Amino acid sequence: MSFDKLGLSQNIIQTVKQSGFKKPFPIQEQAIPAILSGKDVIGIAKTGSGKTFCFVAPVLNKLQNQKNVTRNRNISVLVLVPTRELAIQIDEVFRDFTVNLKREVRTMAVYGGVSINPQMKGLFGVEVLIATPGRLLDLLEQNALSISQVEHLIVDEADKMFQLGFEEEMNKLIALLPKRKQVSLFSATLNDKVDDMKRRLSIDPVIIEIKSEEANIEQIEQIAYHVKAEAKGPFLRYLIKTNQWQQVLVFVSSQRTADNLVEKLNKNKIKAIAIHGKKSQGIRQENLDDFKQREARVLVATDLIGRGIHIDSLPVVVNFELPRSPLDYVHRIGRTGRVHETGHAVTLLTDEDMHHFGVIQKKMKKTVEIKSTDDVNLHGF
């Protein structure tokens, strides 16, 4: 199927072609026509499968055809996301696809960690708002905008938005939204949360699930190493130096571990930076940009912040610590091996990790080779 058959206007198609996209991903083939027809949608597909375009394209397609638009502080389209990085990324996609529209459509991303005043001033005339829940509630308390007339609610990374401390904020926002609205939820994983989301949002959506996690995993070369807890740091440095890795995303479980790991890597002349919740927005964005431009060799991230990291052709992902959920493991390694490219995922396991890693392998229906490191000489690392 081509983009021309999805029901999008030639204005959108023109930008698609200018961007170099040849044909839509499976999730786009099903979700875009459904959203264009006004249906509520729950879209479940792997990381890197084009979910963002699933809602960007139909939203802009509809908005460009609206006439006599009144400029005010009433938001028409609200996109809720868990992280600042993801908000910025989605706003950039919206802006990229407004170039050839019939009329100007203003979009804006709002998030915490930066001054609220410029955001308050910039909201006038915004039609599409991409927001993290906490900052959106702050802006609503300041009467900087209204969401009472939202026509389309979009929740990206929906599995994370209804847990990990967002539940209370989401409940407050849902109560402020109009009952009649179109709803689109997108995520890499949902499973048992689908029924709960349908109930809380009072929707009967079209559920589109692209079951391709296994295919995604197949193009990722996985390997695990059994190491002593005290040797994890030196062994990571050994891997980076001996394999001459130039761009490595390392996942850890806590902000403290991230900072400690970065300090040790830099002391050993491996340029490393971290992004996590305690970093300011400016620092996080700067560090992410440095990593994308390969000015830093290693980026250390926690799971929630890692959801906002999208890097084309990322060669290596390392699980320095295992995530709690097997689905989070799949999501982590899915940062590599994107868009039909082979990726490499490396996991470091201590004795305490072995049972949990067995559960992870069983859930993803794939056996990962576990190598011993007893004979590896870590002297000097």
C-alpha cells in the first residue's frame, strides 16, 4: 500500500515524499484511515514502527481544512506524553509536517524543568499541545489555557502514562476533558491495561495490534555475560574499548547508578553523559544532542527517560542492570535494530539476575547465550 491510499490530502503526501518515506508501516496503514474517519483507536506496535506519524498525519489533515479558526487559549488537540524528550520530539514531527498545509497550524510542547512563564505566554493561538501531565496541570491552575474544548485526545506511550506515578495526574486531566472527544492511544505494550483504559476513558475503540516484537528481536543480536557484581563497571569498559564501540546506550535502574557509572567511565577516558529525571531540561537535551552527534561515546539512561530516545542506526544497547518487566527489556533493546537494521544488545548478569533473566527469555520466547567472564583479564579497565 502507498501513502496515497490512506486518505491523506496531497499537502500531507507532498511532505511525506519530501521526507523520503516510500510506503507506510503496518500500524500506519490501519490507524491513519481509522483516525481520519473519527474512530477511537488503541494502537499497539513495536518501538520504531512509525506510531507518531499515525496521529500527526490525520490530526494535521483535519485541522488544515478548518475555516474561520478563532485564535484563543482553547486547545483543539492534546497529546499527553511521559517525558520532556518525547514531547520535544513529537512537536518537531508536527512542525515538520505543517510545511505544506493549506493554513498555519500552531503546535507547542510544554514540560517541566524550565520556566513556566514563556510557556504561558506562548500558548495563545496554539491548536495542538504536546504536554507532560504535571506541567499541563500547572498551566491549567494558572488559567493559561483550557482543555474543555479538546476534540482529540492522544496519549503516547500509554502503558507508562497510566502507571509510574502518573495515575493521579491523569485522573485529574481526564476529569477536565470534555466527554465527547476522539481518543487515540499508542504504545509498544499494553496487554492487560487495555480494558482499564477503555473503562476510564469511556471509549469503545478500534484495537490495532501489530504483533511483530518477535520479528524485531530477530534482527537484534543478543548476548549476555555472567559477571561478578563488583566487576560490572570494569567489564563494561572492557567491552567498549575492545569492541571499539563509538555509540553505546546503557540502561540502568536508578539515577544514582547512572551518575556513578558516568563518573567512572569518564575517569577511564570514555566520554559518557547521563540523562534522568534529576537533570534539568537544558542539560538533558544538550546531553542527548551530544550523543546523537557522537560528541559523547556513551549515554546512560533510566527506563522512563529512555522512552524518549529515538536514534537512527543506534548500534549497541547495554543492559547494565535488568529492568523489572520483561516487556521493558524488549522495549530497551528495541532502541537498536530499528527500521530493518541489525542491532546489538548486551546484558550484564550477576548471580542475583540469573533467575529473572530466565523469566525474561521465557516471556520473549528467545534463548540468549550467556557467556562466562571468568577468564577475562580486567586489569587496567
